[in-house]
Amino acid sequence: MRGKEETLSLLACAVDEARRAGVEGEANIEAYRESTMRSAWGEVHQTPVAEAAVLRVEVRDGLRAATVEIAETSQQAIREAIARGCALLSDVPENPYLPDLANQPENLPEEILGLQELLDFSDDLAIKERAFDRIRRASQGTALTGSARFFTAGCEKGVANTAGLSRYHTASHAFLALVVSETAGLSSYAERAAEVPSAVDVEGAIEEAFSRAALMQRLPVLDPFADGKGSRAYDAIFTHYAVGEWLWYLSWSFDGLSIHERTSYLGGRKLGDIIAGSNVTLAEDWRHLEVVALPFDYEGRTSQRVPFIEHGRFRGAVYDGMSAKKAGVESTGHSGGARCLVLQGGEKTFDELIALSDRPTVIATFLNYPGMPDEREAVFTATTRYGTFFAEDGKARAVCPPLRLRVRSFDALSRIEGMTPSHLLRGQENYGMFEPVSFVIPAMRIRDVDFVGSNA
């Protein structure tokens, strides 16, 4: 990665070339460096490192715009990219919703908050080796084996345009994902995330994953669908990881364009409508202390804090420049969508959520194969993984095979009976280009979740 001075100089070169070509333009650069250590069955087998950058240049003529992406960043390569973009303009239809180029804001939060320094993870290999050694030692004397991935990444983003905008910021992220397996083929999961490798709670991940795996060894196996009676509703407890998978898909219901075009569940609904229980407050908030801070979007507009739900009521959505113009509102600075999701938690411990199980309850550690096949109804589907338990009378009573579930998301948000405090989760990860998405979310207990079958 280049650092602030070199990145902004490169963007200025692209903007100058657009001016020389007689067009308006915008240049956007993303660069990243990521490093991963992987282990399988206790043995480290991969330590890959990747580094790359992409420069995206957009040229404009009135309501026409063309974009060219390049990996090479010499002045000649930039000049040629601008020329290719200009040659495409005559073939591009006019876009009446093409947003205006962003202007330079008076205050740059990335400067005020110190988000412009590249972090040096020179010691991350040693930190990862210590973590993996600790996982090996936790396995000793047991029938359990830990396999893990310790990921660290840093990125820098910059944007400039012919309207005078010039912005730059950096971000970093680290997480440990741990799977603990036992001889019968059952497995459990835990992860911990932080801004820097040294802050990742390795001991917390080990304690959670190994204790859950040990519980699985002690309990009998139960397939609740062995009776062949088909789908049925159980109360459910979702860990932070399960909530994270669900929340990522649900967050797209708050995309301004999908709401405007009525492809979202929220299309046609009014601000202030009740869409969840009164204990649900969800926001897109890059300034929250635990998220990976993303102060501006791809268009260079400062990202706003956007309340999605406040005490159960619909409060807002995210927009980029084009969708805002289409909907007749102001951009919220989210051309990449919502990426800093914060769901206000409660005060219960996870064990207290289990203790509330006066009815048959499924405990889902992780959700695999997630999807939202019906976006207009916000129907979410997934299969439980890495530890599915059947609880009753306040305790986990059995281990289940993976179970398939189907949830009407906003109905389920109206049936939350308890939540733990929220904490940072790694969110979604884009392999091949570090693109941080961070969740600060709780584990939760939900009444009457539809389960449709098992994978036994």
C-alpha cells in the first residue's frame, strides 16, 4: 500500500488527465494487504499473503458516464484509461439520475479521528503462531482437535474528482475463526475479531469452542424430525454468529433503491411504521467505537449515521448519489451499502437465554447456506451448523443434526424474548479484496421459529 501522500498524488494525476481530456471525472482507488494463517487438525498448513490495488476512473459528459478499471497506475496507464473511457461515452445512454460529483466537505472526519495512518502488522505472524500453539495445547489430553484461520488485513481508500474533492482513509481488521472437531464427526465454532491482531481475544474463542464441543460429547443425539411429521415451530436461540449471517441479508432490506423500487419488504411502508418489536434498535453507524470505521463512500460523500429501526419503528434507509436522486432524497454516503451495522443488545447472558427454555428450543451456533429467496417478504433460509442443540426445562438436553429453518425476518424481529450485550463480529469478508463489513450484534432468543427439516 502507498500511504496518504502517494495515493492522493495518484488520484490527482487521474483528475488532471480528465481535465486535459476536456471531461469531468472521478478517480477511486482501493488497495489492500491481507495475511492469513490456517491450520487443519492442529497443524499449520497455509500462510498466504496477498496485496493488490485497483484504480477506477470515471469520465463524464453531461448525463453520460463511463468507468474503466486498471491495476497498473503509471501516468501512461492512467492517460490510456481516461482515453478509453472518453471513447465509450458516445455509446453510453444518458442517465437522468447520474449524481452530481461530490464537493470537498469543510470537515474531514478521517482527519479528525486519525484514520489516515497505515498500520504496520509486522508482528502478526508471531501473534498467530502463539494463538495456534495455544489451540494445540487446548487439544492435548482430549478427543478434540482445533482447526483455525487467523486473518489480518489493512486497506486504504481514496477518492478525488474534478469538482475539487480529495479524500483518503485507512482501515484494519483481524479475526480468529476456530472449529473444534471430535471423533464422532461433530464440531463447534467460535470467533473473535478486533481492529488489530494483538487485540483478538484468542482465549475467549478457545474457551467457547472447546467447551461447546465438550458439551456435545456428553449429550445424546436427537433428530426432532425423525418422526416424519414435517415442519414445525420451535423457540430458537441464535449465537452472535448466527445473528450475523441473518443480519447481513436483512440489511439489504434497508437499501434505498430497493425500497424505492418496492423490491424490498419495506417498499411502500412509511417512516414510523412498526416493523419489529419495541426491543429492536438497529442502525448503520460507522462512528460506533467497535466497528471498522468507514468515513466516506466510493463517491467521496461522508457516511451518515442512519437509524434503520428505533424501538421497533422504521426510521430510515441508506442511499448513494444515484438512488437518492431517483428517490428525491439526499445521499447518506452509502454507495457500497450498509457496512457498519449495530444492533442494540440486552443484558442477558447466553446461559440465561438457555435458562428461559420452558418449551422445546433449538440452539443454533452458526448458519450455513444462508439466503433470502423472497426479498419482498424478507424470507430468510439457512441450515444450522457447528453445534445445534435441543434445549428444554432450562438446559441443553441433546445434540441435533443440522436443521433447516425458514424465517419471515420482520415477524421474527417482533418475537425476540431476550438478547445478550452486543459485540464486534467479523461480518462479511470479500476474498481477493479486503472490503470490511463489521457487525456489532447480540445473541438472541426468538419465539416460534419455523424449522422445516433436518440433514440427518
